[in-house]
Amino acid sequence: MANFDEKSFHDLWGTGGTKAPADVTGTRVLDPKAFESQWLTEPKVRPGEEPVDIGQGRAEGVQLLRGIPVLGAYADKAAAALNAAATPFTSTPGMSSAPTFKKRMAENERRIKIGADRYAEEHPVAAGIEQFAGGAAATAPLAATALGARALGLTGQLWQRGVAGATSGSVLSGADAAARSGGNLEETKRGAAIGAGVGGLSPFVARVIGAGVNKVMAPAADRATNYLLQRAEALGIPIRPSQASTSPFINKMDQMVPKIPGSGMGAAIDEQRVGFNRAVAQTFGENATRVTPDVMAAAKRRLGNEFDAIERGTSVRFDRPLANRLSTVLNDASSVLEDQQMAPLQKRITEIANLAKNGEFDGKTFNSMLKQGAPLNRLQKATDPNVRFYAGQIRTALQDALERSAPADMAQRYNLARYHYRNMKTVEPLAEKAATGDISPTLLLNEVRKANPNFAYGSGGDIADIARIGQRFMKQPPDSGTPLGTKVLDAFVHGAPALAGAALGTGAAYQGDFNPVSDIGLGVGGMLATALAARGAGRVMLRPQMIENALTRSQALAPPVANRLMQINRPEEARQ
């Protein structure tokens, strides 16, 4: 065996202070000091230096600045310069107190980077939100101008918005990536591609989502529904899109969401209720938002005075149409009534004929025949429904005779008074039940049917249309309080607080602080989340087009969205 002297030994094992020979095996030799600096220490903190604490407020502010497209690359420098300039005049905790501006700024930049990066690592969600908010706030003024809105793709036809969004997104995101990567060409290309994709696709995504919401909320396209919607508008009854939707789920949401405090739908519901009540009141000549006893009494007095004035001032001819009509009433009644039922009707018609002098009734006589408490009026209140019906036929025949005898203007007034009176009597039983003066849409339909035998064939006038509107749009869905309604309500009462609780609980976990204050915060947050979710749903149900409008305006957020995507995908050492 060859003898090794001391120099040969040191040369072979690298223990003599000279550079060791290259490893012929190609295996990487890790220097112990390099290992320690890479894995066991924080390289940005100087040896012996206290941990850097720039304060949470300053760290959050830096995150906001970092989110600004392009300029955000210089956020740390800007914050460092501001604090360096302020140090001689005010306290700047956590910042350098070096004697010169240059030294303070250099040291501040180092500290701000360490502190802001640590904050972003410990609070990634909060930092992401803050950076996004900073980018959105910086982009908003540009979007508010006509030129900026056009450049960002907020205006114009869909394809124009897509081209403009892709162009502006590519320019802004490419410049942002270049600034943050120190001009790295690959990073710049990637940023431009992401910006172009986000900006170019945003208008199409907005259109697709908006069209989907509008389709779900769209009313039925049948002729009957369209007619009722037009009549509702003409009568002053606002109909919510969610009421006209063909989706049972949307109909159920319209029913359940207003029950949640904070939904904001109370005003819309009150407006509809008032519009419905006013439309009903106007069918008997009153302008009122509630059909109260006072309103009914006022209508009765007014109509009574109108009948008296017209009837007393008109001579009514006992003409052939009247004679024929009364004869028909007797013939029809005799075919269905017994002799004892017929007797009062025959007697009344005979007395009416005897009151006609020289072939006509004077106004006072005619008015007396029809007044409250007169024999004919008492027959109309008989316990026998058949007698009541034919007594009403006699009254109708006499009133028709007055309209034929009166001057045109008086005949028109009388016809309108009769129409108002019939509608008032239709609403009368509902007004008795309405403690607050709100007429039930469902019950109104039943009363209109009873008052109009030909309701199914389109008779009844405005009050019939109002009843149909109430039945079609304002009737509660048939499964109220059953599984579908429960699921809708649970989605808001339990789902929203659960999300809020998870978010708040995560925040508390980051702080490592579960205490009564945070517990109260979870409860309040859950309540607010429920109210906000209900309010959002309510606004969409009132104005479904707001979804597409909001998404169209959100095109202004494309640059900060692209910025966040770049930040997430950027290598750790280049991320800011």
C-alpha cells in the first residue's frame, strides 16, 4: 500500500483549508451553513435583530396598495418613503430612526416587506381581500369615465365589450406582471394572457348568467298572463317578477323571503297591497288605500244621493220592453216556484203597473218604488233565495227602463252608479272581515263569481280583472309551510349564518382568540348574514335584470381579478 503523507491526506479529504476537489459522482454536497440559513433561520431578518413588527394597520394598508395594478409593484417603496419622510415629525412605530432619509427608506423597505409578507402568510384570506379591494378602488375612477368605461369593456355591443376587455386586461396585467417581476419576459407574457382571458370572457359570462336569471324569473308567455300583467299595470297594482315567474321555487321564495327581518321587501309588499286595495275601492267610486267601514259608508251615502237625484228628476216610460221583461220574469218564476212563493212577486208587479199614470212613472213615484225599505227592497231581502233572485230581476227591469227614458248624460250617470253599487255590494262581505281594510285577493274571487254568473265568460268588468290578478299573482303558493317552503326558509335562516359563522370562526382561529366577544360576534354576524342574504334575494326578485347589469359593471374588476390570479400563481420568491 502506498504511503500517504499529511499533505496528501488533507488534499484527499479536504481538511487542509484548501478547496476540495469536485465530486466526481455528481452528488450535490450541501454546505452546513447554507442548510442552516435556508431552513433554520429567516434570511430577511438580520442576526441579533428583534422580530420585525410594523403593526397590523400598516400591514393591511400595504396589502391594499399592493393590489393596485402596475403601481402596486412599488407599494413597499412608497410606504417606506412615506414613513421615512414622516419620522422627523411624528412617531412611526416599527420603522427606522436612522439619521438620513436614504438610510431610513432603505431600512423601512426591508422591514415593510418582512412585516407585510408575514401578515399575508398568517392571514391569506384577509390579505387577498385587501389586495382585491385596493385594485378595485384604483380601477373604479377609470371605469367612471366614458373613455375608461369603453376601454374596460363596460359599454358597447357584446363583442365590442369582449375585445375591449381583452385588450385592456392584457395591457394592464402584462404591465403589472412586468413591474412585479423586474421585467421577466415569461412573467409578462403570462400576465398578459391571464388579463386578456379574464377581461375578454367577463362580458360573455355576465350575459350567460344574467340570461339564466332572467329566464328563471321570466313570466309565463301565455296570452292570459300577459293580459293580466297589462291590466295590473293599468289598474296600478305592481306585480313583482318573482310572482309572475313560472318557477315554483321562485314563487316560494317570493312568499318566504319577506318573512325574514331585514329582507327589505316590506315596502314592495305594502305598495302592492295598497295598489290592490285602491283598485278595488275605485270599482265603487272611492279613492282609498284601505277599504275600511268609513270608506264603505261614504260610498253608500254618495251612491244613495246619486240614485235619488237621478230617479227623482226623471220620468220613466212604462214601455213595451219593460212590460215584456216583467212578463218574462213572471213566466220564468212560475216554472220553478210554488204558488205561495209566486204570490208576493205577482202582487208587486201588479202594483208597479198600477203606479204608471198615462204610461209612465213620475220621478218621485219611481224613486219611492226602489228606495230602501220599499216593498220591492224587502222582497230582495227575503229568506227564500229564489224570491230574492226574481225580485232582483224586477228591480233590474225598472232601472233599465230609466236608462232608456233619461237623457243621455243622466242615463250615463245612472249606469255608472248602478255599476258602482253592484261592486260595493260585492266587496261588502269582505270589508266586514278585513280588520285593517286589506281586501283578500283570494276571497275577492269567490265574491265576484257569486255576483257575476257569467264570470267564466269574461263578465264583471274591472273588479273581475282585479280578482283574476289577485288569484294569478298574489295567491300564496299551495304548499305554504310544507317541505319546499321549509327548505327555502332554512336556506336563509340556517345556511347564511353557517357561512358567516365559519368565516368569523376562521378569523377568530387566526387570532387564536375564542372568547365571549367573538361568540357575540358570531351571533351578530349570523343575524346580519341572514338579513343580507334575504335582502339580496329580495332585490333580485324585485329587479332580476340587476344581476346582468351588476355583472356588466363588474367588468371594471377584471384587472384586479387578473392581478390576484397572477399573485396566486407567481413563484414565492417573486410574489408581492
